[in-house]
Amino acid sequence: MSALEPTKLDQPRPSRDWSAADTGTAKSVAAALRRADLGDRLRSLALAAPLLVLLALSFGIPIVLLLSRAVYDPTIANALPQTSQALRGWNGTGLPDDAAFLALAADLRSNQAKGTAYELAKSLNARLPGARSQMLKTVRQLEAADRPPLEVMKAVPFWSAPGTWPVIESGTHSVTSFYLLSALDLRWNADGGIERVPPEQAIFVQVFMRTFFVAAAVMLATLVLGFPLAYLIASVPKGLAAVLIVAVLLPFWTSILVRTAAWTVLLQKFGLVNDLLLWLGAADDRLDLMYSRIGLIIAMTHIQLPFTLLPIYSVMRTIQPSQMKAAYSLGAKPFTAFRRVYLPQVFPGVMAGCLLTFILCLGYYITPALIGGASDQLISNFIASYVNVELNWEMAAALSFILLVFTLALFGIFARILGLDRLKLV
Amino acid sequence: MIAEAAALSAGSATPTPGADAGGQGFVEFVDVEKSYDGRTFAVTRLNLDVARGEFLTLLGPSGSGKTTTLNMLAGFERPTSGVITLEGRSVDRLPPYERNIGMVFQNYALFPHMSVEENVAFPLSVRKITKVDVASRVGRALDMVRLRQFGDRRPAQLSGGQQQRVALARALVFEPSLVLMDEPLGALDKKLREHMQIEIKQLHTMLGVTIVYVTHDQSEALTMSDRVAVFNNGGIAQLGSPDDLYNMPESSFVASFIGENNTLEGKVERISGKECRVALDGGGSVTALAVGVTEGAACHVAIRPERLKLAPASNGANALPATVDGRIYLGDHQRLLTKLENGQVLTVKVGPEATMGNGEAVTVSCAPNDCRAFPADAGTGGSISKTGE
């Protein structure tokens, strides 16, 4: 094999099949290659190690810890050790025996003594609305000690209500599906099956649907606006393209809070958009754009436009003009050429841009909080509310978990349709 | 992409003077001009006939207007003025997709998301041809370029030469009567290029299609073409067979653009019949064929290296004393750089056995018929010659 010898012209590239005589050499060559490969891989891994450690410490572990709260809540089990013991033999139907009542009374008193009663009350209340006041009332009566504990317990109707003991019993298991089910508006019924919560308590399914709807609407709007713009930028001369790109990126470089605030100014009842619509005669009266779904979608579309546009643009830029020329010269009319030659080639960029926008929209928080009305709050607003206001981190974790699962599933579907390697995000 | 909207058409009602009288021109350019900015012209006063079944090459340096000419014929550009006809019909209003012209691009322009078969089937499928027909014609087209077994590969999995053959099959599969090729071999290495030249030439002979071929490679033009149009500054400097262009260039531009050439500078002393006597700058004189020169004017004398001999002059040949200034060994022959007494340099093609050393005195001679004197200020741009017709 002389290096000077010209390779045979225009033959298919030789495939790498080693002839039998070469097998011994081939094996050792392959082994040497593998060793060299491994060394390279280890080196690059070592270079990336600080980042990986940082990611694990600041990102991976906290997320896992937080999300585990969705299914692991030991508060009740820790607070009610005797009750847990007493409920071991309970079959879960009807009321447990008096020993369980006595154990609960003892547990409640010891919590009061340790100062953890309030935390327990909150935790019970999250699963059993109204449990807080009932429990605190019972604790006060137990503390008074003018009657035997069993009598006190039986006197409060709450402890003998049909739904109470199953919830306490499930609370004594640290691992619970309660929050995850709640996040989907489901619950365990008295027979041990899963059922929907009554309509007046159902909320999250609707919020998830709303979140997906808004994300899809924004995705479509950015695609409809962004695709022609990307095409324009990709086809104009370089100088003009740079100006247009900056115009697209300028809002991108501005803080999302500032942009949202700007939209609250524009969308006011007496704001610029309404002024313009009236002046143009496009509307008869001032529209309620603020605190409305349409206002929310407008503002989110504006913020998301670069995310959809840039991947599309970066793919469009790689398509040579001769592609369309070739299609025309071969007899394809402009629309056919676009559909059969151009579109399939920009499709990975379109998918990437849409996916990026859709997933980012699922997590929108500030914009719906400031521009959306009460009925336009997305799932992130509820998660934030559970974290900051309700202090129910278990519920927040459960909602986050469901959102994460949906997002990953969606990403999986995209990747499946397209092949992950073809997904051109940049 | 396609500057159709911006193009100012001269109006399709313009009659085509001389075009019909010209006879069987398969493709005709009549007074075609193209300007992008309204001030400078990429193509000026272009008149060109292409005969049916001809292999015509547009040859020229970059920016000479050859690609613009091809693009106007393909329909990607519209002439600023003038008329282009295809089979006697003006194509002024015809978009590229209705011209039925096959085109091969320099970068192949294969569709990367389609297999080889789908690429070749593309022109057929947009023409609403039945599936069975498409399959058999695609098969034949791939057989023609010997790529049938690669039908299900993607273009990216093929070598450059194979990709270009797919592009050829795609441009030929719908049986266009005219095929345009825009530097199709420019991206290939030398060996492969020569190989593909032969292949394209064979396809041309076999199918009898008319081919208009654009290149800046003069050897490619000479190898493949029936006729070559040499472009310079937006116009045709000379149009003729490869033979004519090489042996009878009409300007010093053509003489030096095609093949290797020596240029001597001088002044025309007197013209007698076909020949003229040229006094070289710095001393000495030669007799040369007069090609458009006038007495007393500065001129360039063009001589091919292989026409020069290292021998004393005999029966009226030019003889110039010189010294050897260098020798380039090229295997089958050698190039001898010789310096004339007047300081001008001549390259002489000699056999591989020659062993002259630097500084050796030699006599360089050549017949007057092999020397061509051109006006020195020959404005080649826009001058339209009609040699060979």
C-alpha cells in the first residue's frame, strides 16, 4: 500500500472487512485502537469532571431530593409512632379498634409536648382538608385531661368519620402516592381503588391542559411568525441579515421580567395596543387584553420568537441556493420545490425550534403571573404558590414531577420521530 | 434567489431580427444583455447560436459572463434586453420549471434527504409519470451512469465522482433536449475530472442531447467540445472549434487563455499581404501573420512553445539568438526558458533528452505561419467574432 499510488478511480469506498489471513493483526490493531479510544475518552471525561460535579451537586441532587418529596413524606409516620403500631393489624375498612384511638391520643399528646403538633396538623390538613382545626381542638381537650382520652376521641365526630382513618393509615407509610394522585385530580377511595376527586376539588388536570394549550398556541404563533422571518434573514445579503438578526436578538438580550413589564404597559386598557386598534378602526371598543389569555399568548409569543426562529434560521442558512435551482430546473413548480426539497431539509430545525419553545412555555411563571388573569395561571404558578405560600412542598414536588414526566415524554416522542441526532438545536 | 421580479424585460413583443433567417439555431441568443446594477454589464451584446446535438462550451475566466449566460438560458436570470429562443420559441416568459432543460451544478445540488433513486426519480415524479414508468426509467438512468447498485444510498454516502454521476442521471432522466452544466467537474480532483470528461462526452454521443457546458478550465473545453465560446469581459472573444481556437486565435487574450503561449511585444513595421514584419521592443524582428494589426501600431506576437525549435533558421523562418535561462523537467518533455538578446523571454518545448545548461547560447526559430501578431490594445471585451461559421 504505497501512499503515492492513486486509489482506484471512482470505485465505492472499500469497506473494512479484514481478510481471514489478516485476522490476527486485525485483532491486535482493533485492540490498540480501542485502548487509544479509551484514553481519549478518559481525558475528555477528566476535563469535563468539574462541570459534572457542579451539575450533580447543584442540579442533580437537589432535584432528586425535591422530587422525592412527592412520594416520600415521613412527617406523619414520625409523628404518630404508636398509632402506626396500632394500625398494623387494621384491615382498612370501617373504624379501627379502640387501641388505635388510644394510641392516636397518646401520639397527639406527645407531639404537643414536643412542640411538633402544629407541623403534624399541617401535614394532616394537606391530605385531609379540615383536619388541622379538628386535631388542634382534640389536642386541647386531651390536654385538659378532665375525661379519659378514649372518650375525648370518640366525642369528636371527625375521628369517627369514614374518610379519616384510611388517610391516617396511609400517612403512617412514609412512601405515599397521595400527592402524585392529587396532582392528577385522583385519590384513593374507601375501597382501595383510584377515583377522580369531586369536580369542585378538581383543579390540576385543567391547569395542565391549560398549560399545554398555551404552550401549543405560543409554539404555533412563533412558528407562523418566525418561519417566514427566518427565511427572509437566510436569503437577504449578509449585512442586512446581521441587522435583522440583531433586531430579533435585541429583545432576547433583555430580561424576561422587563419584557413582561413592557407588555403590561402596552396591553393596558388605555395602553398603546388598544390605542392603535381603535385608531385603525380594528376594534369598536377597548379590549381587555391585560389579564386575559390572548394578552398572555401575545407576550409569550414575543418572548419566545427567537427560540423558535434561531434553530430554523441556522438550518436554513446551510441550504444552498442551488438546491432550489436544481428543483426548478428539474421541473418542480415553486410550491412543489418548497414542499419536497426545502421543507424536508429545514424540518429538523422547525422541530427543534418548536420543541424548544413548547418546553420552555411549559415552565412559564413570571409572564402568566403578571399578564394572565386568575384563570390564566399555568402549572408553574401553582408550583410556586405551593412552595412559597402554602408551604406544601410535597404537592409542589408532585406537580413538578408530573410536569417533568410530560416534558420528557414529549421530548422522547420528538426524538423518536426525528432521531435525536437530527434534532438541530443550534 | 431568482431575481425574476427585478429583471427589466425588453418586452416579449420584440421581433427577433435575423434569428429566423439564421436557420436551424436550436438555441439562439440575440443581442442579449444583462446588467445587475443598471450601470455595468455582466453580459453585453451577446449573439450566439447553438446547433441541435452540439456540445458547446462557454469558456472564460471568472466574471467573464459565462455563468450569467448559462443562468439566463436556464431561466434563473432574465436578460435586461435581447431575446433568447429555444427551438424557435422565445423563453422570455418561461419560468425555469417549464423550460424542460436539464441542469448539472458544480456542487451537484443533490437532495440530501432523498436516496439516489429518489433523487433521480424527482424530475419524473413532478411530471406525474406513473410509478412503474418512473421505476424503469430511473433504473435505466442509473445503469447509464453505472450506479444501479447504489440506488438506496444517500448522496452523502457516495464519493464526489459518484455524486456527480447521480446528478448527471437526474439531469438526463427526463430526456431533456438541452442539458446545461455549470462547472460540473470543478470540485473533483484532476484524475477523476479527466475520467468524468470522457464519461460525459460518451453520454453526449450516445444520447445525442445538446449540451451547453460552462468551465474556466481550457483543457476541459478543448477535450470535450464541438465548439468553444471564449468569454471575456461579458462578451464572446472568439467562437470556434477547439482546433481553430488553439491554432488560429484572433486576439492575444484567446491565444494566452487557451493553451500555453509566448508573447513578444513589439511594433508593426510593415504589412505585406497576410504577413507583417514586427520590430520587437529592445531589438530584433520577426515575421508573423497579421491578425487585425495596423502598420506602426504596437502589437503582441503570440507563439506556441511547441512551435519553437532550437535550430538555425531555414527557408525564411524567424531566427532569434538567445541564452538558456532555466529548464523545467516534465517527464515526457521539458520546457526551456530562453532569454532573447532584447531581454524578452521565450519558453520552448523540447524533448526529454535535451541537456542544455544555463547560459548556453542557442538559436530559437519558428515559421512565420506559427507566429500571430495581434494589436496590443485589443479590447477583447464585447467584440463579437464569428469565426468558424
